[in-house]
Amino acid sequence: MSVRDWTADEMMTVTAARMLWDRAVCFVGIGLPSAAANLARLLHAPDIVLIYESGTIGTRPDVLPLSIGDGELAETATCVVPLPEIFAYWLQSGRIDVGFLGAAQVDRYGNLNSTVIGPYDQPKTRLPGAGGAPEIATHAQQVFVVLKQSPRSFVPSLDFVSSAGFLSGHGERARQGAPGRGPQAIITDYGVMRPDPTNDEFVLVARYDHVTVEAAIAACGWPLRTGAAVEVIAPPSLLELEALRELHARTRAAHAAAVKLPI
């Protein structure tokens, strides 16, 4: 399968989906994280437990939700519980295996910014905010970040730290007593980064077959290092692409019908 057969978003979604396993408890964000988690459920993890911040547990949506308040999530969930229970019983007690997060910016230690671009008092752009991401980043057993890569989004220093990764690295997260292991993968449109165990800095460990190491380094705002070996990620299979595209097609049809727009 050639590069022309799939998009960057599809490659990122498939790569993220492959990282999930059956019966994992996954705290899901909207967008690519939601598409990846549901693709995994449809293909190789039928009993994955998907939790959304609105309080839906074990949801099995037929189409992707527009937001955490989408009725599709509640209608297909095993149960719906109050928001405090999601955070106190599930998240803070260590029952979340994977937290899926996105952001506007990430730094070399996996800290995330979802608040402002520019100075906080006079920002160039005010973003939606972190929501429950700080708690997910702190308490989930591990966190996967999905974010398109560019020097504007992969920055040496965040404009604002919304959610903690490894803080300043070199073991600071552990010294601060955060219970979760922190971010363990950043999935980009160039490949996958993982933290170097010696200093917590994210390094390139895998690339897509159409991407060079040099291109991935050039698209990063800090001097990106590579792991001992940079693996080549297999392109999406026909089965993966068909399942993902059918999911998106159902989603477009359902949302178009809901607002009485042409498909």
C-alpha cells in the first residue's frame, strides 16, 4: 500500500489504535483519540472499556461523538455515573490504564498546553482550556498524546503548562509524587516518540515508511534525538482502513441527518 492510499490523520489514528489492547480501561478524548479507541474496539479489542468525561462507562458508539455530551455515548454505555465518580472512583484510584490526550503544544518532557498561545495576560490565542486533562495526565497509569507535529506545536518551552508530563525531566515527576507513569507515547504525523528513561526527554523511536528521520527532526522545535534504533511503522492494512473509513462515513451520515444537511 503506497503513501497515496491513506492520509496523515488515518495513519496517526491507526498507529494509536494499535497501541491499545483488549480489556484496557481507556479515558478517551474527542477527535483522533476517540477515533483511535473506537477503531481498536472494532478490530482487535472488542472488550476495551471506553470512558468519556461526561460519565459514560463502557460506551460502544456506532458513530463518533461530536462532544463528550453527545447522546450516542450515553445511549450505548454500560452505565452513566456522576462526573465526581469518574474522577474519584475511576481515575484517582488508579483504574484508568490509558488516558488519550491532545493539546495545542507539547514540550520535550511531554508537558501539554491547552490554555493560551502567547503570554497568559495578553495571549495571541485563547484556547478552550484543559478540562479534565490535568487529572488524567496525573492519575492515569499511562498517557498517549496524539498531536500533529510542527515547530509551532512541538516547542522548547510551553506558553502555559496545562497538564504535567515529566515536568523538567530527570525524575522530577516521580519526586513530586504523581501516581501515574506519565506520557508514554506521542503519536504524530511523522512517527512515534517515547521518553528516554535516563532523562524523560521524548525521542523519536519509530517513523512512517514515507518519512525520513531528517524530516521528523526538522519538524520539531527542540533538537529531537533518536532512540537506539528507529523502527519503521507498517502502513495501515486494508482491513484497518476500511473499518476506519466506514466509521467516519457512518458518523458523517448520522450528523448530517441530525441537522438535516445533505450528506
